[in-house]
Amino acid sequence: MAVSREQILDAAIRHLNASPTASMAQIAEAAGISRATLHRHFSSRDDLVVELGRRALDRWERAQDEAGIAETGAGPADLRATLMALIEGEVGVAEEHGFTLTVETTSEELLARSAELERRELAFIEACQRAGVLRSDLPAVWVSSSIYGLLVALRESLRRGEIAPREATRLMVESFLRGASDKGDLS
Amino acid sequence: MAVSREQILDAAIRHLNASPTASMAQIAEAAGISRATLHRHFSSRDDLVVELGRRALDRWERAQDEAGIAETGAGPADLRATLMALIEGEVGVAEEHGFTLTVETTSEELLARSAELERRELAFIEACQRAGVLRSDLPAVWVSSSIYGLLVALRESLRRGEIAPREATRLMVESFLRGASDKGDLS
DNA sequence: CTAATTTGCGACAATACTGTCTCACTCTAT
DNA sequence: ATAGAGTGAGACAGTATTGTCGCAAATTAG
């Protein structure tokens, strides 16, 4: 087996991120396999896209669970540590994170799961705000959105080779938490 | 004339942002016109996409020019004012900003212009870093990228109706410059 | 080495999309 | 009222994409 199913999914999501209208033939080429083989793994283009979305949500959910956003304590220290772990986990799956929102499917399953994960993340951010870990003068839904946006930027920067992978987490955390303003500057 | 050319472009970019693989028929429906009329304005799908990209780049360039990033002074105060004006201008065209990078065309013209605008923006950010307006411990190219990412997030939030349009600039500036961390929290 | 599995390749029909055209209809300005 | 411009609806051929199939070649396992 030259190219595994996972490798196909990796190549597919990378190619679809850069080129959302890609055909099955183009995706197969990007994965280095023939169109027939691609169809053997995924019966239709929609099947592939749904599978991609499912995997993206799986990984996002896993990042939330491993950070422990549900069972974390209410103290600032706990919340801060959990927040760092969450961001770190999401940086690890930055490739997928942008995909779920660009997803071109009418799959109820994906939409429902996506909404649930957003809900959980929002609740956690609100907890961080109440504990004084995150600013309360920004809407929680916007804070959540800004994480998403920065992850998209991160994915693009990595794809273009503009930043080093080992720097990714640091850049993400710094930009998200502290912003780009020089502290010495008169705010 | 029920629907003007500009209105068609507005509807098209909005629909393509949410659904990049949309067909001409779907775009026409989103614009509230017939497929024939859409073809009267844009001879082909590629023509439409290139036109959309051109307009996006026009507006981005205008935002840069009106902020005056080329002829601004070298002092921190000048640079800071110019930076605020630039971000404000870009927030006004958030709808388009994400489009240029998702653009699915091989148009040399668009790619060249996009590269040039990125180059100009990067140079300005580096100037801000040298003057102590923006942090120097983050790569300028990442700072530039993070603006792009936050604009994408802003566009999505506005589209979903999660934030008020009048709040857009404030949220963008606060997140970009100061980040989401609560200042009272032990950093 | 051999059998089994998997792959690439080409062919194929079915479908979807594109771009063009005609014609009837609806506006609007005069 | 009426001429003119613009529109929607539908038909149309041409093209691209999709999904399926058979078969030969290659890979892998035993």
C-alpha cells in the first residue's frame, strides 16, 4: 500500500485548503494516486469532503478534551493552564481547523457537531473571562472567532513557509494573548 | 436596471466567500438575477472571479493609500496614526480581504498585484517595529498575516451577525494590538 | 516462486456546468 | 401610447466532471 487512507486525507485537505474547487482528478494527483484509487477509498466527492470534515471535528474535539476544558477548575491558574493547552492543541491541528467552516456540505451531522464544539469553546472562554484570565470587554464570541482567524493565518503562513513550525505555538499564543503592540509604546 | 453591476459583485463575493465552489447558476440566484443576465455582465466564470479579485485588490490598495503608508513620517506618533487608519480602512473592506488569497485563478496580473500590496504592507509593519510601535519579537511577516487572519474572523463574525458592525473596528484594533489576555492577570 | 491484493490506466455512460442564443415580457423615458 | 433597453425563461450544443468498470501491471504476503 503505497499511500494510506490517512495520507490521502492529508494531501486532500492541504490541496482543498489552497484550492477549494479542485476536482477529484486534481485531488488524486495531489495525493500522488490515480483517480480510480481515490474513488476506491471515497465513493464520491461528497463522501471525501464529509470524511475530511469528520476528521477535522474529531481532532478539534480531541484538542478540547485533552486540554480538559470541561472538567477544569474555576481558578485563574487552572483556567490559564487549560487555555494554553487548548491553544497548543489547536495549533497542532491548524491544518484542519479552517476547513470545518469552509465545508461545502449539507451534512446535518457535521453542522451539529461543529455547533456543539463551538458552544463548548465559547463556554470555556466565558469562564476565562469571569476568572479574569481573558478580557471581559470583548464579546466572548469574538474572542473565540479571533482564535479561529489566527489559526487560519497560522496555517497559511506555515503553508507558505514564512514561519518555522517550531515557532507556531509561540506566535499564536503571543498574538492571541498579548497582541502586536509594543509595550513600551504609549498605548 | 434592477440590480447593478456592483450589486452583483457584492452578492457574488458574499456567496463565494461562504461557498467557493458555487456555480454560475447559484451565484446568479444569490444575486437575484437570471443566469443569462449574469453572463451578460461577465462573459465567463473566470471573468467574474478575476473581476472580483481586481476589485478586492483595488480596495485594499486604496485602504493603503488613504492611510498613507508610503509617505508617512518615521516617528512613532505618525506611524501609529497611519497604522490605525490602515486597519480601519481594511476593516471596511473585510468582505474582500479574504478573497484575494482564496482566489482560484492563474491570472498573473492578480498575483503580481497581490504580491506588491503584501510587500508594501510588510515594509510598513517593519517600519512600525523599528519605531517601537509594534513588537519586534514577532516576525513582521507573521504580524502581517495575523492582520489577515483577524480580518477573516471579522468577516465571518459579521456575516453570522455575531457582532455589531459599529463595533468591528474596535474589536479588530483591540485584538490585534492588545490581545485577549486580561491585563490584571499575572502574565 | 506463487497467489492474492492493490494499483494505474483507459474506456464508458451519466450527469452537471458552461456559454450562447432566441423570444416574450417588463420596465422606463419621451 | 410607444420605442428602446434590459430582463427572465428556456433551449441548445459543447465541455468538464463524476462515478463505474475491466484488465493488465505491480506490489505484497505466504
